[in-house]
Amino acid sequence: MWKFFSGILLRNKLVFTICVLIGTVFMTYETSRMELSYEFAKILPDDDSTFISYQNFKKQFGEDGNVMVMGFKDKDLFKFEKFRDWHELSKEVKNIQGIKEVMSLPTIFKLSKNDSLGKFETIPLIQNPISSQKEVDSLKAEILNLPFYEGFIYNKETGATLLLITFKKKDLDSKRRLTIVDEIKTLGDAFSKKHAIDMHYSGMPYIRSQMMTKVSSEMTLFLTLAVCVTAIILWLFFRSATTVIFSLIVVIIGVVWSIGIMELFGYKITVLSGLIAPLIMVIGLPNCIFLINKYHSEFLAHGNKIKALQRSIETIGITLFLANITTAIGFGVLYFTKSSMLVEFGEVAAISVMATYFITLILIPIILNILPTPKTKHTKHQEGKRINKALEVVDSLVQKRRPAIYLTTTLITLVSFWGMTFIDMNGYVVDDLPIKDPIYADLHFFENNFKGVLPFEIAIDTRKPNGLFSDNAKALYKIQRLQKLFAEYDLFSKPFSIVEGIKFSYQAYRGGEPKFYKLPPVSDLKNLADFTGSLKGQNSKLQNFIDSTKQITRISYQAKDIGSRKMDVLMKELRPRIDSIFPAADYGIVTTGHSLVFLKSNDYLLDNLLESLLIEIILIAIVGIALFRSVRIIILSKLPCLIPLVITAGIMGFLDIRFKPSTILIFSIAFGISSDGTIYFLTKYRQELKKNKKNAAEAISAAIKDTGLSMVYTSIILFCGFAIFAASSFGGTVALGVLVSLTLLISMFTNLILLPAILLSIHRKSLNKEITDDPYIDIEESIEERGKDLSGI
């Protein structure tokens, strides 16, 4: 087939070129339409119970992650000029397009009992512009008499206060969110500079906006670094500016196709899919180098340009096809996680890898055919003197020191297994950010002063209309007990609930005395309910906390970012205590919110790691069956690919690198790419066994010498390529780049040392026959084909 394809390609160069260029123009158009994703990353599958509960909650009460906060700590908050400017800032933020509501100390309301109308009225605390310190002092006294707001938007112990900013839904999940956040931050920074205080920003809209801004800038950074690294490697390898330029063009076309494919699928750029473009640059480069290298090798052998091109397509084309298939499998298995974010990344990356392969296979031979024949200086890399000396040392170790190889490998693997026990499975919402990042520091400010900003919600279903107020309002008193339970834990903020609203109303009903900020006894509660508008008077403020039938309500908390494992332990501890207050037979209780969904997502990814890796091993083994009919060889050949993964996991444990979505990808990506080296070596080994009836030792030596040079060059390319991700400001992306680079480097040694040692140790005549049996797909070079006349092409 590949001989047929090479003939067709070289006879119809113009047609193939036009087809690729038309496809590239179309993909360029699709790329121009690509957008960043501004929605919360969806990791959990649609049928996950946590995801279903969260979606039902949002349908009932609306979005919970739509509040941004800004705040500062200052004991002199109630100084006239500062408090006045804080009021003006609040109004300016409210006037920004896309802002639904704001709440700060200057904008809070109080309740006033209107006996003549028999209802409560909501009255803004500040109705006219502030004009003196005396007015501010009076306002301060009123604020301190309103416990409803203490711990919610101000902390009287530390002097910290905040501004709650609620986004409109349509602007929250659009590009407009970035502009809104920038406008808010500009106003806040101006206030901060004027009054010499440190302003802090947080909340899910802010965190998500800052994350996507970083993603956008880093995607450009990585592509720039990938181009530079690629150009340097190509120059060092071929010493030809022309080769560097056309190879870069070919790989960049692959990048354009990858982004276009993403748009065709209807996907948007996320923190994960933003890595696809530079990954394609890195992974696509070896295709160019192998094809050009084979072309140079063939041309040096016989000096016939067309023959060299056809031989390159025939031999390297199929080898690279299988190598790219294993790499694509490494990405493609993410489909089985059923996580939207990983499925999108896996699908696009897998298809892009194969698309880039075919683009390279078509364009590189056509370009080489147009260019002049290579000069001597362009083929010096074929000698590889230093590397060949190193390979002689490797061959000597394999031939004479196999016990030492096995002992060393076993010890390193056992130590790595021990290191794996130290891996921290605890995932955090801001896990990928460095500790010194302002987002991280600001989050801790709000945790220290207001217990956090991550939404934690409790939905309570009484299972009957008016269930919240029937039976002497039994449900309300149970909610109060539940809030006292949560108050025992330092990680939850003051709650916002219907009970807090009633306590606020009761304080106003009893004349505004702070001591009456409490849930009234049943007798007073009935009188309060009879006071028309006791709840309706605040309906605009509490409409998202109770349904129209008064059957379902919610309790909203803000929680600290304590991590997925700690939160899981906490929820297991809380669940029976919650059930003791609200028996499952009478009430439906659901704990949900952005924080729980994110942390459950982290656990879900970890649980699916082994499953996806197992599927990958099986699929790559099937590829191996196409090359070798020996089950034993296929099983043993997986060891040089699996051991580097174990070593990497051990390093993660020793260096305290946590499992997270980005680091989880290391294993599937690295296993797929490292399997390429195994295929190269086993193919050459079988070829050498069949050629001239060589014995195993001679075949191993020949295979090491022949494939070693290519494997070393490939490892250098991939090591440098993945290392560019170390420039990221996201810790997970840095870990991905460094650890994949390290894993591939280790796999080079295991494929060049451990694999041949195993093959030599288990070699027997019966196994020799299994290895040399004709494969289902023949990728060996045919000596007879070399002599055929290709002048007619």
C-alpha cells in the first residue's frame, strides 16, 4: 500500500499540494473563529450524581458562582473621606454594564416596621450623599447594631470589609466578563492607591477570568517557544536554513489544522485544550526529521533523488504511521473518562496528531523533490560519532551486564513504588497557581477574614407545600440547628438563609435591638408571620432562597479551599450529623455548589486514571499484534514503557507534586509516545534476526546501533519540546512539561537498555520463530525493492 501511495504522491504532487493548501485555508478560516471558553470547566459526566444535583440546584435557585468580591482591611474604614469614596466606588461598580447587584456597607438596607400598613419596609442605610464625619459616625453606630451583616460583609474584629458584586448570567459566561473584571479592578486599584490600602479580589468570576487571561497569553508564549525550540533543533540537526523554514511551515500547518479541528467540533479553548497547539508543534517535529533523515540516508546510498523519496515514504511512512497511532491512542483514551474537558482535549489532540502526520507525509517529500539535492554538510548528522560511542557502551552493558541491569531497574522501581505512597491526592481550586500569585494571596485574605469565597450550598426539601412554616415552623428550627452545627467548623462563613432573614425581621419587629436578632419562639413567629410583608418586604433580597410554594429553601455558605480529600472526609463526617437533624424519610437534603463540584471532579479524574491507562495499554498491545504474533513479546515489551511511569509517579511523591487534571495527563501521553521507541526497536530486532540468520546477540547489537541514533535524537527533540511548558505560570502545566520530558528520557534508556536485555535473556529457538513469523502489517525494508528502477516516476 505504501509503495502504491508513494508512487501516486510523487506522480501527482500538484494535486496533493492544492488539496492540502485548500484544506489549510479552510482551517485558517475556522481558526479565526476560535474563542476562549468562559464557562466553568465541565469535568464530571452528565450522569454523575453530584453533577445532576448541582444542575437541579441551579434550575431551582439560579447560578451560585456569579459573585465576585473585592475587599480590604482597615481600622479607619469609618473615616469620612474613605467611607464616602467606598460608597461612590460601590455605585460606580453597580453602573457597570453586566452587573446585576452590589452589596457593601454603604449600600446595605435596614428594615423598618410600618404599623399603619402592617408590613416591613426596606430602607437603604444611606439615602443622601454623605457630607460629614458626624454622619459617618452615626452610620457606624447603625451598622454595628445590625448583626445580619457582621461576618458577612464586614469583620468588626479585623476591620476587614468587602464589596459583593453579582454578575448577570449572560455576561458571566461570555467574553464580556473579562472586560467587566478589568473595569472593576481599575476602579478598585484607584481607590487602593488614593487611600494607601491593599485591595484584594476574589470569587469564582474573578478567578475564572484571571485563569483564562493567563491561558490566552500562555498559548501565545508556548507557540512562540515551540517555534524557537523547533527551529534551533532543526538547525543543529540539518545545518540548513531552507530545511528549518519548510519544516516549520509544515508543522505550523498542522497547528492550524489542530485549532481548526477544535472549532469544527464546536469546542472552545480551555486551560487544557490551550496546550494542543504547542503539543502538535512538539510531536509533529519528529515526523519531519525522520522523513528528511531517511531521505538523506537513501540519497547517500545511491544518489537517486526520486528513489530516495519513494524509499523514505515506503519505509518511514508506515513506521511513523504506527508511532503516531500509539501517540494518538495516548490522547484518545481520555474519551473513556467521560469528562467533557478531557474528552474534548483527547479527541482534538488524537485527530490532530494523525492529521499532522498525513500533512507531513504529503508535503515533506514534495518539498524535498523541489529543493536541490542535499550537500555534504547537511548530512553530517548521519555520522553521530559521539552518540555511536555511547551506543557501543550500551551494547556492552546489554551483552555482559544484564544481571546488573535487572538489579538496578528493580531497586529503582521499588524505591519509586515507595515514593508513590507519598503522592498527595488533595486537589485545590487554585491548585495550578504558584503560592506567590496574587490570586492565591487574595484568596487567603478572604479566608482569614470571611472564611473563604468558594460557594457551598445546602438545599432543603420539606417534601410538602408550605413545609417550611407548617407544624409550628419545625423546619426553620431544624435549619437553625443545622447552622449551629456548621458553625462548629472554622472553614464555613456565616450563612445566608431564610432563617437569617427571619432573624433580621424579628429584630426590626422588636424595635431594632440587636439582642432580638434571633429566631423567635413559635408564638412570636406566628405574630411575625401575621405582620403582612414580614417576608415579602425583603422578597427582592431573598427570592433566590425560597421557592414560591415555601417547600424548598437553601442555605448558602462560602467555604475555604481546603482541598478535595479533606472536604471528602469532612462531608462523610457531616452527613450522619445532618441526617440526625433532617431524617431522610421526611426531608431531602442535598449539599452542592461550585466548590463541591470542583473537588468531586478532581476525585473523578483520579478514579479514572487507571481505567484509561489500562485501555491505552490494551489498544497499544493490539497495535503490537499487528507487528508481532508473539504474546510474550507484546507483554514483556510493555515493561520498558510502564517502568518510566512508575519512576515518574515516585518522583511526584518525593517532590510533593500532587495529582491534578494536568499531571494526570502525563501518564497517558508519555506511555503513548514511549511506545514508539519500543516499536522501532522490536521491528529492527526482528529484521536483523531474519537477515542472514544472525543469532540473537548479533541482532541485538545491530538493532541498538541502528535504532539508537534515531531514538536518542527523538528523545532530545521531545525533551526540549515538552520542557517549554516549564515557562508556564500554572503549576500543573509546569509539572506536565517537566515530568513528560523526564518520563520520555527515562523511557529512552529502558527501551535501549532494559528491552534488549530482556530479549536477549528470553531468547530461545521457539521464541525466535515467533518473532520472525510474518507480521500482519509488514514494515520491513525489502532489499529487492531497493534495486527496482524508479526512473519512470
